[in-house]
Amino acid sequence: MKIPAEVKISDNGFVFNSKTGDSFSLNPSGLELIRMISEEMSLEEIKEKFIEKYDVDDLTFEKDFYEFCSLLKHFQITLQSDSLEFN
């Protein structure tokens, strides 16, 4: 999963897609996730960091992560070469 060059992410969680003109605000955990995605960390690496930092189990994290990734794709914040790719 890649974040295209036209998507800009501020330090306070503001996301702007210059291609579509859409903007979004992320909460702190969403900002943390999108930064890890932009660093091309694997799902396992991201999951490990989140489980260490937050009180969340594997299943809940994966469900929330996949939902978050689906929203990013829907709003063209990320590009995926494969519809099942989440890392």
C-alpha cells in the first residue's frame, strides 16, 4: 500500500488530497497508523507496535486496521496494486 505524492499529511493529522480536493482530519492513532503505512511497514510490524502501545487484542486491531485501510483506499489516500494488499 502506497500513499501517492499528491496526498499531504500534516503533523497534526490533517490529510489533503490535491488530486481530489478532499481533506480529512485524523485522530492521533489514525495519524500514527498512516505514518507507519507511509513508511511501508508491514501489517505485522504495525500490529506489534499497536498491541505494545495500546490495550488492544490481535483480532480487534486487525478488524480496525482493515476498516481504516478500506477507508483510505475509498477516499484515494492510498493506492493498492492488489485489492487484498494491506502492507
